[in-house]
Amino acid sequence: MKATYIIKTCLSLLFVPCLLCLGSCSKKDNQMNLDGDCRIETLTLNDSCTAVINHTLRTAVVRIPKIYDETAMTVTAITLSPGAKATLRVGDQLNMLTAHSVRVTNNDVFLDYTLSVKHDEVKILGFSINGQYEGIINEKLNTIFVQVPGDLDVTSLIPNVTMTEGGVCTPANAVACDFTNPVLFTAIYKTDTVQFTVTVRAMTHPKYIFVGQADRLQRLTMEEQVAGSWMLSNVDSSAYASFADLAAGKISLAKCKVIWWHFNVEKTNPVQSFEQFEYEAEELMKAPVLDTLKAYYQRGGSFLLSRYATFLPAYMGQNKVAPDNCWGNPETNAEVCGGPWDFNIAGYTACPLYQGVKFNGDPNKVPTTDQGYKITNTTTQFLVGEHRNYATIDEWRTATGAKELNFSGGTEVAFWEFPAAAPRGGIVCIGSGTFDWYSPSDDYLENFHTNVPKITENAINYLSK
């Protein structure tokens, strides 16, 4: 106790002189000068490129033409708040391929601005017909597809174009246009121009239908949207329909040859049972929908089913057997392919689905992705072999009533069919994780991924016969 008291006393004696020392300093000597603003008022590069300045975000963005050399731009004018100075001066040369930080000081105060350039760019952000029928925009192919009812007069439809602010387009926005044939739309904003070919398809009796649970294609998951957009843009006489539309007779099935359901579920846990499938496929499980699909199938209509849609055959009158090896990830947890991923077709190379595909040196393996492609690897397949539900492929055939279209390594069936048997139609199921339409990243060069639409095209043609 005595030692503690002595230490505290010593510390107190040391602290007093410090206070006396501080008290001897004048208030004026320690006061910071916080007067004055630190703002970039105006900034111009190369005489004509003036920055748009946002004082809240502290950014200075210089608009430049679509094609422009920004590697050596000169500061030709800059004005600041009165009394302020900046790390940027007239005459400075900047490589604007990357953004620059500019510090503005005034007395003892400073602010940092981010200086960057933005090329002129025009984009068509939305397209609809008569303000009601939304277009499907494909920026890679510069196409827009719009599906409208069959009784609509396509010779006089009003396009509604949403584009970059300040952009203009021809034909003119909101002016009636003849869409009997595809129409080329040109959008212009300053020095940038983009063109899109718009196709309007009036559909009453489609031959091919991409089906989903949402009332329109644009409300499906991105994986489903990309697959459906490809079909509507590439398969003649095709249309999108919701299950509710089919049950209500809004789109006729009278002339339909193939219904394609590519069912994606954006959840961490994969669909692995009939109970999970019925929960996720809520719209499908309504009695009027199932009755409509069953009737279509029993009179000769065919199905192409991929991903979790491969559970559907059990509800169409086939043996109630589900794929027993299912997994997958949501797009937020997609895996980056280090190279092309493929599936094995050894012994099944003559299958119509695999004709005309590209190979990567091995004719027994079909690659479907490219290096850098991001894939969810969503898989619904059957495992065959010792200690599995099916000891042999013959046992699997008997149990499912199906025919395998591949048998990878003698253990996995990821492609299979229920052959047509008059008057009933046929069903092709694709459960391979390599059958993937949408990569959340474009950081890859598309080559072998074109095999995905080729396989789909082959399957549709095969089922149409």
C-alpha cells in the first residue's frame, strides 16, 4: 500500500510541471485556421473537355468522345475556392486511363477529389411495344425480341424506347411503326452510336414454347432468361408462356410440338427430393396446370426438360423416380472454370443431341464452358453401380422406364429420354451440370460454350420429328 502511494505522488508531481508548461503556450499559437472552402469549381482538360463536378461525392468526371486518346490529357483550366490551392495545375499532363486523386487545401483544411474520364456511351435500357409488351434485349447480338398477341396489327405498333439520358433514336420513339419485318433501330448520344434489330412476333399458335413460373420471361432467374431469350431469338415460331397462361388457354397448345422447361432455383441447397421440387415448383403443381400438360403429352406433345425440370416426368405418367444425385450453387457462389468443362459421351457419340458440336481433341467428350466462365454446376443425374440405387444400367432402365443418352464412366446418367410411344410424346432430360447458359461474369472468350445452344437445338429438332 505504501509503495503504491509513493508512485501516485511521484506521478502527480511530474504532471504539474506539464500543466504549467502547457499553460504558458498562447492560444493563438495552437489554433488551427479552418476558414476557407476547398472546392474545385471548374476543371477543363484539352481546352474542350469540361468536368462535371459533384461536391457531395467529391468527383470530377470529364466526358470525352467515344473514340479518344486519354493517355496524355492536359489541364487547360482550373478554378478553385478563393484562397485554395490544388495538387493539380494548368499545364499538367495526365494519363487518364486511370483515375487521379486531386487534393485541394485552404489554410489548414483539405478535401480530396477523384478525377476521371467517361467516354460517350449510348445504351438502349428498355424496349416495349404499345407500352405493354416488353422486349428481350440481347446486347451481345444487338437484337431485341418482342412477343405480342396474334390478333395485334403489327403494321402499326408504337415502340417505347428507354435509353441513355440525352440519346435520340430512329425510327422515332413513341411513333407508330410497321413491324411486319425486323426493324433496325439506331440510338445516338453525342459521339456514340448503337444499332439494334427489333423483331416483333405475333403469336397465337406457337410450335415451340419456353415455359416458366413467372408471368413474363424477364421475371425469371438470369439463367432461365438467357436460355429463354436464345430460344425466342433463334427458334422460329417459338413463344414464352407461364404455366398459368397455358392452363388458362391464353397461348394455344394445338400446334405446339415441344415445350422446354429450364428450371433454375437460386438457393444454396439443391432440389433433392419430390417434396422440395413440389415446394419450388409451386405454379406447376396447381391441378389445372398439370392437367393441361398431361393432356398435351398424351396427345403427342413433347418436352425438353433441363436442370430441376427433370423431376417433371414423374408427374406426366412416367415411373415416379427422381434423379438421385443432385447438387448446385446459386450464381453468387458460381465456380470459375480453369479451362473447358466437358461431359462424357463414350459409346453414345451417334446420339442426335451431340451432332455438330465442337470437340477439344477428344471425340468422346463434349466441352461446354471456356476458361474464365463462371458456372453453378447445377446437376440432376442418376448414379448407377454397386451400393447405388441401381446396381446396373439395365436395373436403372427397368426402374425408370427411360433410356440413357450418356453413361459417363459407367456410373453416371446425366442425359436420358423417355422415347415417344404413340399417341404419347417424347421427353428428353438434360441434368448435366455442364449444361449452363448464364455466366455472371463476361471475363471469358466464348468458344466451346456455343455447344450448349447447339445441343438444345439438336434436342428440339429431335423431339419435333
